[in-house]
Amino acid sequence: MRRALSKLVPAEIFARKRKGFVARHPLAMVESALSTLEHLLQAPIVVSLGWIDGETLSGALFAAKHGRLDHMSPLLGTLRLELWLQTLVDQKLLTAAATRQRPEGEEACAQGKVVLTQ
């Protein structure tokens, strides 16, 4: 097709950078780290706190795994939040018990109260 259009389309158009990589980069990143992400999301803290619906999170990861980019930005943000929360637990700055139960009931989670250790 390029050869057929070579006399009609200016050479600058054929030589310009393609933009396909930019759109595909987040998807390729998820695909390359899929086993790590699945391990990370075995018991997600964001789900146990009630901040994210577990089925929705699984669905977004499944969609990304199969090439759909429509929920990629929220998925990447959720993964960043999950990694941060798990780092806090690993460093004992956030109690694991607080992440596995909703502190002070439903209302506390809705208000974003999380129990941090001192």
C-alpha cells in the first residue's frame, strides 16, 4: 500500500513518527507484568477496604489482558494505589488487620479512615 501511495503522499508523511506505540505502551506493560499483577491482586487491600469492587478490578485486568484499553488509566491508578498500600503494610506503617477489616464499620471506609501505626 505504501508503494501504491508513494507518488500521491508526500515523503514527510511516510517518514513521520508513528503514534501506535504510545497508545500500546500501557497495554504492553500490563502484558509483560501479568503474572506479577495477578500475584499482587490475590488479596488486594483496596478491595478489603471497600474502596474498589473486586469483580470490577478483575474485569478491568481481564480486559487489559485481552487488549482492551478502555479502562487502562483507572486500572493503572488502582495498581499504583495497591502497591503503595502493600508497601505501607510491609514497612509496618499500616496494620494488616486494618486492611483486612473495615475499621469502625462501613461509614469509616466511606470517609476514607484508615488505621495507621505509629
